[in-house]
Amino acid sequence: MEKQRMKEEEAAKKAEEKKLAARDKQIKSAARSVASSAGGTIGRELGNQLGKSIGGSFGKKLGGNVGASLGRGILSTLFKK
């Protein structure tokens, strides 16, 4: 009887730990997503301004794309595990 109760308690404990681990994973994933989005937006704006001053509309487009990629790359590095 005692063995059965201990097994049940252990199973409940493992299930709770699994739930907490899943929740932590969701939170980390959300933080990475927000960081990537913010990094892309900030980088795109900086690239647009820099590109506009260098080469008109083509420079603005190219600068925005490069800036967005750099911004996402930098922030994704910071928010890894």
C-alpha cells in the first residue's frame, strides 16, 4: 500500500515538473519572438535612415533589409538559451 502511494506521489511530482518545464519553454519562446520582432523593426528604421542618406529609395530599401537582418541577428544572439 505504501509503495503504491509513493509511486503515485512520484508520478504527480514528475507531471508537475513537466508542466513547469513546458511553461518555461513557452515564455522563452515568446521572449525570443518579441526580441526578434523588435530587433527587426529597430534595425529596419536605422537602415532606412542610413540608406536614404546614401542612395535614395534603393539605398533606403537595401539599408532597411540589411538593418532588419542585423538587428534580428544581434538580439537573437542575446536571447539564446
